[in-house]
Amino acid sequence: MAVSAPETPAPRVRWGGVHQDRDLAAALGTRIDTDTDLDSALRVLVSLARTAISGADSAGVSLTLGERVFTAVHSDARTLIVDQRQYEVGDGPCLHAARTGDIVRVDAIAAETRWPVFVDAAREENVHSFLAAPLYGASTRFGSLNLYGEAPAAFADADVVTLTSLTGALARALGDYARFDRLRTEVAQLRFALEHRAPIEQAKGILMATHRIDADTAFIRLAEMSQHTNRKLRDVAAEFVAAAAAPARDIDGTQKCGS
């Protein structure tokens, strides 16, 4: 789904020297062999997107693992909060891009008829424009690059082209080594690492959104819960996320999971 273009784009800035495909590939890294390499490439991707697209006040990457979605990289706390609201609703511009493979560009006014609950939550964080592109590795779609703008109609046609170049460079870095099709052992290791990381990132996002704390403080709270119950951090986080998703259940970062 490609949503209508904004009428008045925000002022644009130049890339600061990153213009060609080979420069993008060099910036992102031409070889991705481990989950650490992937994490580094995603962080560079977010940084380049914010540099290249002036309307992007916040940015992040959502990764999908089956039915689970989590924010793997984020530029600020607002990204985590807005992402988390989208995950709670179960739909929105970024999730749509990840699921369908379409680039989604839309402002809050146009999006509110389709995603009213999410758009209201985004407006509370002073987010009024959305631009999201799917992420690919070889033939596999595994998430989305999400940009949020404070200004209405913050993103222009040129921003879509820029975003496509960025995500294409990442896809080539992954595809050159067939990360998701041929190297089955590495894929299993990567999936294992991401699956263990996902609930921790989800729990951090919930704590940040609920208590308006930063990522470090949220992690400390989870670590304290883990130490108090003498259980693995991932297990504590997974149970916390499940409890937060349960109907009519208050989220309290200070309570014990499973209590």
C-alpha cells in the first residue's frame, strides 16, 4: 500500500557525501556474517536515514519473527514508545510495510481513518508523519525501517527514493552471502539470538512507554526483577510481556512477573 504523498514536503538536507550505491554498501558493511554484524548494519541504517531525510525526527527498525515483532534499533525513546503502541494495536504503517512489502508514506490526518487508535497515540508523542520501508535479506522480508516526523507532510517523493536506496543496500549486503537461504546454520544462530533478545526489547519498550523512563532504566528494572526471582532475564521479560498483553491487567514495572 502506497499512501498519498504530502503536498508540502519539509526542507531537505544532503547526504553528507553518501550518494552512490557503493558508498551505501561500504557504510552499511559489505559482509554480514553474524547477528552482531546485522545489529551494527541496522544501527548504521538508522543513522544514515536520519541524516539523509530531514523530516525524520525519530527512526528505528522493527524485526519480525513469526508473529512476534520488536524494535531492534531505535534513535530515541519516542521511537520505542510509538513502535510499542503500534504493536499493541496490531497494525499501522510500519507493520503494514513489513507484512506487505510496500513502502508506506502517510501523515496523521490521512492515516487516522485506517489506524485511529495508533494515530492518536502517535500524536501524543508529537508524531504527525510516517514513512516505512520493508527490509529484505535475499528473498526473505524480515522487518521494516520506520521514520517518524513531527511536521505534518514531513516526507516527500525524494525521501522514498532515498529510503529505497538505503534498504536496497542492506538487502545486497545480506543477499551477497545468502544469509536467509543458504547458510542454514547461521540463520538458526541468528534467529536464536533475535528470539532471545525480542522479549527483552519488548519488555523495555512497555516499561518506557508506561513509566516514561529511558532504555537503561527499563533494563535495570528488568534486571532487578530477574535477580529478585533468580530467573533468567529473557524468561522474566517474556512473562512480563505476556502479562502486559493480558486483558484488564495493569502494567507495573516494579511488580514480580507471575505474581
